[in-house]
Amino acid sequence: NRGLMSGNRQLKHRDGIKGDTLIDIGSGPTIYQYFSACESFREIIPTDYTDKNHEEMQRWLRKEQGAFDWSSIAKYACELEGDREKWAQKEEKVQRTIKQVLKCDVTQANPLAPRSLPPVDCLLSTLCLEGACKDLPTYRSALKNISSLVKPGGHLVLFVILEETFYMVGQHQFSCLYLDQKSVEEAVKEAGFDIEWLEVTRFSGPGTLYDGQGACMLVAQKH
């Protein structure tokens, strides 16, 4: 998570990645990815397929007792920005910026159906599509589907685990679509984007909780 946050912070300083609205595709129950994004967008719309993830995020947004405590992550985000003590204000800003949490199915032509939104300035997707897609044609189709949500000239920020077939959450093993860098780049371009920036980090060795060999973060602009 801290690696993702550091990457998101670097992206915040790239020209053009800002605007009115950001949609996060496959947000899960997490909000760490918004501590930087809330400084660049007036509204953030988290989306996910599972109702339980929606419920967990809503608990935090409503400040309910027993909601997950993100304060240590908020402090780290503020530390990256130079003032660790502003973490409470940072959490409040994220809560103000998220005005709705929506259902999402990337295999549908309109991933947010039955809702229909005007095209937005930016799409963010971290560690989602490779878990949601069973094969490469489905992955390519999913990228085309989500591309319909962003306006021409808008951006896609994508974080992908490379060459992974499984990952563990507790005692549960989940499958993951094996993707190499070339497959990701080709799918992004085929979905109507021009890649502006790409960075690959190779993992030092095999892990027990996953078998991924590296991570790819990219920024692409819709043409």
C-alpha cells in the first residue's frame, strides 16, 4: 500500500492529471489511494463489484464506530507531503470528496449500469482487472469497457501486477490473470489510449502470498 501511495503521489505532480471527477475502478474497501487524489479532483467516485466492499467503505465515510482505522496511512500520506500532523484534515477532505459509491462490473459495456454518468477526467484502477478477468480477450474487453467512462483527453492511471497467477488473502487463495508488460501495453493502446508514462518494478524474489514477478504503473491519455 505504501508503494502505491508513493506512486500516486508522484503521479499527482504530472501535468494534466487533475480535474473535476475521478472514477476508481475496483476500489475494494480501501481509501488509501485517495489521500493524494483528493488534492487533484473535486469528486472521487469509488466503484466495486461486491456489496461488502461498498458497505465497509460507507462505514468509514459515515465515521461509524468499528470502521477500519486508516489514521496511520493518513499520517504517512501527510508525511510524504511534508506535514504528518494534518492527517485528520486529510481524512475529512477525502470524506468530503467522495459523494457516492457505485456498483461496477468491468465485463459490461457500461460498467456502471444501470447508472449512466457523463465521461470523467480520470480513471484510476489498481490491482483490479487482472483479478476480474479470466483471460486476455476478457481483459482487453474490460479495458475498452472502462474507457467509455473517461472523456477524450482524459487520463487512465493503471497499476498492474505482472506475471502473477495467484495471491492469498488470509487462508484464501485467489486466481489472477497472468499478464506481461507487452500484453498490458497492447491492451491499453487497443482501448483507445496513448501511453504517456510507464514504470516497471521487478520484485526481488518469490513470495508466499503471491507469485507475481513485478508491478507496472502507467499513465495513458485517451485520444
